[in-house]
Amino acid sequence: MKKLASLVLLSVLAACTTVPPETDQQGAAPGAPAADVASQPLQVPALAQLPETPARTLAGKFVAVDWSTLPGWNEDNLEQVWKAFLNNCKGLMRPVSGSLVMPARAAPRAWQPVCAAASQWQDRPAPSAAAMREFLQTRLRPWRVLDAQGKLASNTVTGYYEPIIQGSKRREGVYQWPLYAPPADLLTVDLGTVYPELAGKRIRGKLQGKRVVPYDTRAQIAASNNQPPVLVWAADPVEAFFLQIQGSGRVRLPDGSMLRLAYADHNGRPYASIGKWLADKGELSLSQASMQNIKAWAQRNPARVQEMLNANPAMVFFSEEAIVDPELGPKGAYGIPLIGQRSVAVDAGFVPLGSPIYLATTHPSSNAPLRRLMFAQDTGAAIKGAARTDFYWGSGDQAGEQAGRMKQNGQMWVLWPRQAGAPTAR
């Protein structure tokens, strides 16, 4: 993250493309602790134990196609897909909460036979690429994603990643910039429980006397004598800021060990760009607003760093997680750890979470094809529309460089159980 090229973060500086997902797990009551589903063996209930729940309407449409129509399908190396597929089934086999606050997810009953077949393999060596392709083609069918008008959908593909920053559990030396756990007085109000027409809408605030008022801004939190608990003190304020934009990240401690800060909550305030603030103040032009230049400005103007950060009223709060498997990234909105270059964020109003998809796009700033099987496991505030996609590149500087340069065009196919008909959501 320290040496990103100038173009890497321009889009993020102008407007955050992916915001942290809600942490309530599908199938759990709002506010319940998130279960570590991926660490458990895949357990597939009998079909009779998966109750039929009301379908949720999807905004787009689908048309069934043959596997031969997927561009580059036979060139995708599927040897690394098995772990992602098993983890995705663990998410698919959770019960449905029915809460309209949660993004739409793939119908569990449709996937039960496929995940049951996969569970028979989980104690064996991962299948070869050829065996994996045969497994998928035998049990699934591709459905081309259409827009609301029934036209073939083609949309923007951006990228995101998990940054790695330097930090300490103690405030000392260069470690002066706090990253917080959720404050005890932060309230989340599900408006749909009171007003059905507002189903899926939430507000965040705090009690002031008998009134619920908006929660504190970043500036108010920084100036408060009653700050939230600090999980980590970061060495660099700009890197800490961008970790908040990404919604999670890894922290390398002074002894060389690593921990993850996972998204836990936010203060409900809208995001604002510090790059635009610097441009409006005449400090940098937007074309100069790379991470390097913002960090250099902060080093030249240490007394104004907090003023710059305060231009963004939004504040993200984190929980601490151990990193057991370095290949696994943070949990997405689906509650499953993301895997670099196999997980994407989608608009769940068009493609339900938990759906395997086939994505046809191009590499960042290139015409070179990027075509592969992915898993729809995350959402984002800017990820709206049929086939709109945010590609998770993984952790660290190289992933960040790829993510920041990615603004391509792409098409999408949902891979759905052959016996279940068209994709459906719950």
C-alpha cells in the first residue's frame, strides 16, 4: 500500500467504490455475533430440514445458455477453486433469516443437492482442474445476466483489496493514529421493524436524553474525551484512513506478527473524499491526489492532518480477528472469507449472494482477457446494476495496485443448479 502508483487510488479518493458490508450474518438475528462458518466442516442438512421461504424479487432477468458460449471457460484454471466452492456451500447451507435488511442470497433448497455432492469430497484431496470442470458442468447450468429490460447486461468492473499497514497495540513512537472498536453508545435502528415501507433501511445514532440523534462525526470522535476503545495505533494516518475506506485490513505489529481488523460497524455518516478536500483548498490538484502525494502533504503539514481527515465525517469501527489461513481475506457481506481473485462484490438485487458466477472482463488498464469462475460474496454502496462487479484482488501492495487501476467493462453469467430452473433469491 505504501508505493501505489498515482492512478491507483484516484477513483477511491474521488468517491469510495466499496463500503463496508453489514456484519449481521444471514440466518442470525441482527446484532448476533458472526459465526466463523468457514472454519467448520461443510454440513448439508436434509432437504426437508431446509424450509421453503418466500422468494425475493430480483431486479433483472436471466437466460439459460450452453457452457460452450462462455468465453474462455475451458482456459480457466480451476485447480484453486475447490476451497472457495466448499466455503461458499457452507454459506449456502445456512438457514435464511428472512430479514429484508440483509442482501438477497441464493436459495438454499436449490443448492442442497449440489452442496451434498460436494460434501462427499471434502475429506479427499482437492479435485484436478478437469474433475472440477466436470463436477460443475454436470450439476450446474450457466444463465446470462440480463438487465431489468431483458437486454444482455454489460457493466463496469472495478477492484478492491485488503491493505496491510504498520501498527501497534500500544501508543508509542510513530504509532499515534487510532483505529477503533465500536463505541458502547452506538445504536442501530432497523426502520423496517416500525415502518414496513422502509424495510431494509437502517440508521445509526445515539441516545441524547430520550431522543435518538445522529452519531458523532469523525471530528467529534477525535475531539471527545470519551473515545471508543482503540484496537490498534497505526503508524501512518493516511494508510489508516484508506484501511477504513476498504473496510478491513491486516496490521503488521512491531514483533512481525499479523492481525486482521475486520469491519464491525460505522457511525452512519456519509463518506467524503479527502482528495477533493485538498483540491478544494488548493493544496493539490485532483490529478495529483495519489496516496504518495497525500502522505507527503501530511508530512509537510503535521498540524493539519486531523483537519484533513475530519473532511470525511464517516468513521468505520473494527473487530480484531486472528489470521489462521493467509489465503483467506476478510469476510464479505455473505459472511464468508473472501479469496483473492475468486470473490466479487455484486448488486444482490440482480445476483443473489452465494451465487457462483462466470465473469468475462479484462485485466486492469489492459485489453488482455480476464475470464474466470468467481463467487458473489460481497456488496458495496457503489456496486449497483446488472453485471456491476467489484473484483477482490487479495491483500497487500500488489493487490492494491491492481485494484486501483481496474475500471473495465464486463459481462456475467450466474452458474445455477441444473435441476432448479432460473436463479432465485431468498
